[in-house]
Amino acid sequence: MKRQFKTAPNLPYSVGVSVGHIWRALLKTQEWVMQAPQLSLLPLSIRRGIVMIAKATLFVLLIAVTFFISILYFGLLTFGRMPLAPTPDPQPGINELNHPMHQYYYPELYDEFGDLR
């Protein structure tokens, strides 16, 4: 019997499935908080407020992380498109008299006025 390989999952589909799992877990947690016997001393309106604050906090955290990742991504993309710094000229050879640094690398070939001997 041949072994069948699964094809790679479609990325948007798998992201949607993950978001669905997270959403169901959030709803299950919300239901547990609303019906928890440990929190029965708190009025229902306070429990709803706590759940709303927790949801808002998670939403703001998600937006902040998404914003940070997008800024980082576009910064790296921009940094990657920048040209590389030019490399410094290598040391000139002894016969390269037109090189601007030739006089400093070979001072023995020049007199005190900067002319070739």
C-alpha cells in the first residue's frame, strides 16, 4: 500500500482554524467565569465587566503586537533595500600615481613640497 502524503495546508485556512480555536476557548472561558461557583459572591454585572475588561485588554494586546511586528517587518524590508556602504579604496600600488592617497602610502617617492622625485 502506497503512503499518501498530505499536501501543505493553505495558510489562510490554517490561520482561520487557529483563530476559531482561540475564539471557542475564549467563549468557553467566558462561560466558565459567568457560572463559576468561586465567583458567585460577585454580582453578574461585575463579572460581565471583568470579562469585558479582559477581552478589551487581550484585543489591545493583539493590536499592539501586530503593530510591532508590522513595523519590524517593514523596517527590515526597508533596511534590506538600502544600498550597501561603499568599500574603502584598497591601498594603491606603487605605480598608481593618480590615486589620491599615493603620497601618504609612499612618502619616500615625494619631496618636501609634494612633488615626485
